[in-house]
Amino acid sequence: MGITIEEAVARFLDDLRLSPRSRTTYALALRKFLRHLEEVQGLSPEAAVSELREEHAIAFLRDLVPDDIKTPEQVSRMRTAQTTFAAVRKFYGYLISFDLHTGLSTEKLRVRAATVLPRFTPPPPDVRTSDLERIVDHVRRLAPESDPIKELRRLKVRALILFLFRTGVRVSELCALRRQDIDLETGTARIYRAKGGKSRTVHFDSETAEALAAYWRARGDSGRGVNAFPAFSGRDRPGQPGKAIAPRTVQALVSRLSEEAGVEFAVTPHSFRHGLATELVRRRVRESTVQTILGHASPVTTRIYVHLTAQEAAEEYQAAFGRYRRPGGRGAGR
């Protein structure tokens, strides 16, 4: 019978060189596809992979796409549909490229998918740069601690938040950084094998450099092999750099700082990435430069921020009619 659909999926996931997060996303999407094949389309995952047709993927896509895209829930569902189907489309391409199913056609799949997918440009992320600045200001104001371990933690928190704020790196990229990847002489950091397997250089300011240096001094980094130490440790003590900080730890840290800073809306480590993109566009940085700094594979992703004109419109409107203040509020609203 040859290789089964289920075995082909396993081989596909094993052969892909992906980050752990991307691998998980692809695995979830393809499990969903296999379940749909069996429960809705009557094709067992144990069937020969040669039984797969473009119609199976298109039927799956039809069930993923919402009837309309007018509400936030429908927008979220549409984004999920795009991500999920991207994994299926890549799986089909893998089957063709490795001669596991030469009867398939990626061009046919693309054309048929286009008839199902509605025109959809994702709305820009709802980023409140004022909330990010509030968190950064809160971190700057944290009082020095007399206990060396607590002081080390304070310095780490300040360096980490400033680094997120000024570089816009993904949380997985931040956690993978080693000291040798960060150059305090030039204010740059090298991101290796980021999303899509691409490397890039990010930049940071003098304040961030000072914060990093202070953190590493307090950590007591010294001796041979210091450059291989993680840039940000999880549980570090003076003289003991520890293991690299985990993404979940960074997420929990940002959540706690948001609450301490009195931020009402949800903020995640990725919010700082959106915030940097928004600020770069607001300052008229060229689209190609923004794309390079953030490591976007496609300019289409960058244009989401380039088209972020609502804030500028609000600023000009309020310049004409006065600054907006929400009812009962103490400051400007959005």
C-alpha cells in the first residue's frame, strides 16, 4: 500500500526545520486536518497517502473559513483558518517535492483555495503604545534592593523590558540570546535562525545597553566562557548565571508588570514588537527598513503597520477640536 497519510504527516514534521513553537502550530493544524478527513470526509489517516486529493484540503478549508468577517470573533477565526490551512498547503507541497504523491498539484490547490478564501486584510494589532511606555516607566522607577538576589532580579527585569521595548524581538528570540550575540560597542544584537530560518541584526539604544551591562555586572559574569552565558537567565544568583529564561517566564513577568503599572488592557511580550513597529512607522521610518528590523518575511506583514493611520487621524482631529478626555477619566483616551 505504501506510506499512509498519518505516516506522511509524521515524516513531514520530522523533516521540517522549525522552531518548537512553529512545530507545535503545524502539528496542531495537521491533527485537525486528519480528524476532519476521518470524521467529515470519511478518509482514514491510515489510508494510503496516494488517496489524498486537492478536494480534501479545500473541503477542510471551507469548514475553517467563517461565513462573514465583520466581528472580532470572525476576524480571529479567519486568522486561525489562514494559519491552519498554510500548514496543510505546505504538507501538500512536501508530498509533491519528495515524490510521496506526484499526482497532486500545488498550483491547482492554490487556485481552488483562492475561490474559497474571501478578500481579507488582517486589521492592525490593537497596540496602545502609551501602555507599553507606562510599563517601561514603572520598571525604570523600581527602587534598588538591599538584598543582592532581589537587586539582581530588579536589574534583570529592567534590562529585559527595555530590550523588548527597543528591539521588538520575539519572545523565543529573546530567550535564545547569549551574551556573545549582543554587542554593547555597537548597540546591536544578532538574532540567529529566527522565524522562517532567517537571521537578522536588531538595534537598541544607550539606556538599554547600560541596563544590560548593569545586569551582567550584578550577575557576576566573569572568566572563560562568559560569552556563552544566556543573555537573560531564568533563576540567576550572583556568580551563577543559570539557564536561559523560558518564554512562559517572560510572559508571566510582563503580565505581572502590567498589573503593577495599572495597565487595563492585555499586554504580552509580543505587544512590544507591535509597539516598536507602530512607533517606527509613526516616525516615518521607511517600510523596507521596518521590514528588515522586525524580520518580516513578507512586506505584506509590514504594511499592516504602514497603514496604521487611525492614530494620526485622531491626532489631527484633536488638534482641530481639542484633546479628547474620556468621561470621568483623568487623562486622554483612545
